[in-house]
Amino acid sequence: MLLRAMADIATRYGIAPSTLFQSDATRFTTCAPVDVRVPLHVYRNLLTRAIALTGDPALGLRCGLHASEYAFDLLAPLVAHAPTLRHAIQETRQFQALAFEGGSLQLTEATGVARLRCVFPRSHEATDRSIAEFLTAGLMRMLRAFGCTRDDLYAASFEHKRPSYHHAYAEAFERKERFAETYTGLEFAAHLLDRAHLHASPALQTLVHAQAEQHLGRLSRPKDLIDRLRMYLLSLPAARVPDMAVVARELGVSVRTLRRRLAESGHSYRELTEEMRGERACTMLRNPDFTLQAVADALGFADTATFHRAFRRWTGVTACEYRQTCPSPTLGLIAKPMADSSRYVSSNLSSEGVSLQLDPSLRSSASSVGMLSRQAFSER
């Protein structure tokens, strides 16, 4: 998610994802956010590159304040539909690993003052500062969504020294920023924690929470061979479908073992690669910046007619019909393939472009949740 926020802000400086991410651009911009995770040191290197390309040392602040909610995947609707700020903070703490691995968020309260402290691994002064800016500005953005005013904010504290571009902090923190402090985080009026949220939606929040638990479990459990296979295929360009023998060699198993494990999971190698092409096609079609020709080219089709036939085979609808049912700027209706079936289910929790692949146990509620989502959007 942090990578997408970075890319979102970089594009506003005219820096294309292909320039920022180079050979990894397709993977970072077409895979589901939960599948786009890099070690912290890789993120630091990319952040350094982004700052150099944009010429903006305050890029961390810009990301936290102004990156589209598209970039934050499930965390955006988890917070947006929470009944109180306290609940939103609990959700952020529980699922922060979906966005940032190795960090933590600590909430303390004393005599009417609440303190949110950001803790994360440190390694290099400049990038540590940018990460601190990003995390703290993002928290400030969340507080404002729950009605935090200038008077409610007491302090925005940073462990680093005052940077040369300190004037950029005023926009984010109402001129209440402090530097060279003993912690990084925010202090604010504790009464905000339990104030009812104007846009709370328990049904939507419950459904997103269930999906976030699935994603978190997927990240935390040991990777079996099929998971490793999926991750390997996602690391390749979308148009490249390697021979099974090549994949087996890369995974360190025999072709016979890989075929057996696929059969045990209810797949053949061809079925799995086709399923993943279908998922990538759906992801790209939800991005209005990709034309149908661009999607077809990225997936390795000779022409759009062949792509249309394949997409209809995968989903039961045409690519045009699919795109019409999931407009990215709103809480639109999205269909996405299930891993265990050729059938498709519907989800309406596309808050700022977030796509949800519903668990089979949630299928029966998809229709009613869709109605709630459209109602919530129209009320806003």
C-alpha cells in the first residue's frame, strides 16, 4: 500500500510508475495490494529514488496527506465505516501489517489527553524521517475524518530534528509540530476517541473486517507450495506464462510433485495460470487509465478480439460489461473470480478503488451489502 501511495503522489509530479519502479512497474501497479509487499530496505531505496525524481524532500508528508484512498486498500473502508475513532484506531492497529510490516501503533490516555505513537524500525536518517512524516500525516488525516479541529490537536511530535522544509509541516499539523522529541506521534483531545462517527456503517465495516482478516491470515501463515507458485507467477510480467518444468525448477520441486500438489488443491497448472490471468485482467480493467488494448497487450494477447473471448470465458461477461459494472471513482459493483471456482461473486466495497474477493461464507450477504453501500454513497 505504501508503494501505491508513493506512486500516486509521484504521478502528480509527472513521474510515471515505469520510471519510479522500473522493471517492477507492471507488478506493482496491476497486482492486488496484498500481493505487492517488499522488504523495508527495498521500500527505503524506492522512497529515496522517488524523492530524487520529484525533487520534493517532503514527499512523505504529501503521501500521508494527499495520496488517494485507492492506495490504502482495505484500511480505507475499515476506518471510513468505523463507529468511533477508538474503533478505527483498533482496526488500524490490528491490520497495520497489511500496509506496513514491522511497525506498530500505540494508544495511551491520561487526564483528557490521548497519544498515538508510531513505532517502526530505523536505519537511515533521511528515509526514517520520510516514513515518520508519512505515518504521522496519515494519522492526522484519520483524526480529521473523525472531526478533529485545530483546538483538538495538541501536538505533532517527531524524533528527528527540524528539517529545512519545516514550513511544509504547517499544512498537516496546524503549526503544532515539534521536533527532537522523545517519540513520534500525535497528542489530541481524548473526547474525540468515543465521539460517534457521522459516516459509520456497521454492516459494511463488518464485511470489510472479515475480508481484512482473510488477507492478514494469508500473510501470516506459512506459505505452502501453491501459495509460493502464485507468488512466483505474480512476480513475472503478466504476459509471461512459463513452462511448468521451468516453474518447478524455480520452486525447487519436481514436475511430478508440483502436478500432484496442484491436483490436491483442485487445480491443473493451466487452470491456475488462466485464473491468475483473469484476476490480473479484472484488476487492470478497474483502472480507467488502462485501455482495452493496453490490457490485452499486457496479458500477451495478439489482439483485443482474442482477449475479449478469453475474458468472457473467465467471467461470463465481456470486458466492456465488466468495466461498466465497476466504475473506479465510486463505491461501484465489482465482480472478481474465486480461487476455487469459475463462478464470480459481487462486492460493493470498492471504497476508492478497493476490490474485495469475498469468501464463500459471505456470498449470501453480498446483495444486501451492495444496497447498503450504494445508499451510504448517495447519502454522502
